Amino acid sequence: MTRRSLLWFALSLAVLAINLQDASAQLDNAIVSKRSSINSTLVSFSNNIVNKVNDYSNKFVSLRNDMSFHLKSSSETITQFLTSESISQNALLALDVLQKSSSTLQSSSSASITVSASFSSVGTCMNTKMQASVSATFSAFSTAQSQYFSIITSSSSPFLSTCRSRFSNTAQDSVNQAGDRFQDCLNDENNEQGRVSWIINNFVTLIKQNYQALGNHVRSCASLGSPSSREEVQAEINACYKGISIYVGPIYEATIAQQFTLINTMMQLEVVASNNRVKTCINQVAKTYTAMAEGIVPSLNTCLSTGQ
């Protein structure tokens, strides 16, 4: 080999080393950048969960406060009939219906607030899971990049230039793609939480409507007349209160109890489902891109051997 050839070879190696160092720095920068983006998304996701939990709690607190006032004001319409000899017995039974409904409202709303608070575990769990999966996946690409450098710098394959060009940015591109997919897992779950909020809104609205209807039914009895009304009017008022204690009250109580049970059960199941959805998504991204990282060296070796 002539002196000129040796100089050219040495220069080529120097240029290659510089290019490889630059590629390594680009991968490191891509990993740092993607970690930062993922951490920002995690913070946003956690904040969204906190906001959702507060929103759910506020809905049930508002339901409890609004309907407690409605039931109390409705019960006050009965007071005037408690001293009526012909109406007091059934009026007292109707009042008991409202008091039981109010008690159920207090306990059931508190239970719903407690259940909704369990959504906060989703954010904590996802942060730990995401950090571990991102670290393992990005580490696999760093390892693959290091092996790529080692193979390229020691290879004498006639296909070296083609293969080096083909795989030089594979790790970096894959890190960017993996980072985006990890973030998609969190963003998609944010959308799912919007669906949960919609369901809770509908249930709270239904429960509120039933409490309002019960209270309004009681009010309607009082609107028929007063304790000093004619006997036939008093009989109608008495029958109205009796109907509340025998028919109307039990129907509303059963319906409302069922609705609270359904919403609490749904929230309990959704907490588990939310965790599982994000974990499954993260696991799938991690497995897919780890496999891609592990496939870089075998594919490079095949390229150097066959040019394919």
C-alpha cells in the first residue's frame, strides 16, 4: 500500500470515527429529548387525573348539597299536616320517606366520593410503569447503537457503505417513534377518562332527577289544600301522602339505590380497566420496540454479508 493510500485510509477512518461519534451524540440527544417529552406528558396525565378526581368529587358533593336542600324544603311542606287528625299519620309516613331518602343520599354520595378518589392511583401507577419501560426500551437502542458502531468500524465488507448508510439512523428514528407511542398510551387514556366523566355526569343527572321528582311529588300533595280544607280535599291529601309511603317512595328509593350501586361499581371497575389499558399499551410498545432494537444487529450483519 502506497503512502498516499495509507494516508487516504487513515483519513477515511478518522472521518468515519467522527461521523459515528456524531451519530452517537444524536442518539443521546434524541433519548434526552424524548424522555423530557414523555415526562411532560406524564405530568399532564397526572394533573388530568387529579382534575378528574376533583371533578368527580365535586359532582357528588353538589348532588348531595342540592338534593339535601330540595328534600328538606319538600319536607317542610308536610309540617302543617302533622297536627291534622285526618292526615297526620300518612303525612308522618311521607316525611319518613324523605328522611330515609336524605340519609341514603348522604351515605351513598360519601361512598361515591370515596370510590372516585381511587382514580388517583392510576396516575401514580402509570408514572412508575412508564419510567421503567422507557428506560429499558431506550437502553436497548443504546446497546444496539454501540454494537452497530463496533461492527461498522471493524468490517471490511464490500457492502459497508450501503449498510452503514442504511442503519446509521435506525436507532435514533426508532427512539423517536417509541417515545411518540409511549405518549400515545397516556393521551389515549386521557380520552377514555373523558368518557368516564360523561357516564358519571349522566348517572348524577338521573339520580338528581329522581330526587327532584320525589320531592316534587311530596310538594304536590301539599298543593292540593291545607289542614283546614274541606273534608273531601283532606281525604285527597291524605291519599296522596299514603301513596307516597306505600308506592311512590319505595319505587324512588329502590331506583336511586340501584343507580348509586351502578355508578360506584362502574367507577371501581373503571379504575382497574384504566390501569390495565395503559399497562397493556405500554407493554406492547416496549415489547415491539425492544424487539426492533434487538433486530438491528442481525439485520446489519445480514446486510454486510449479502448486501440485502
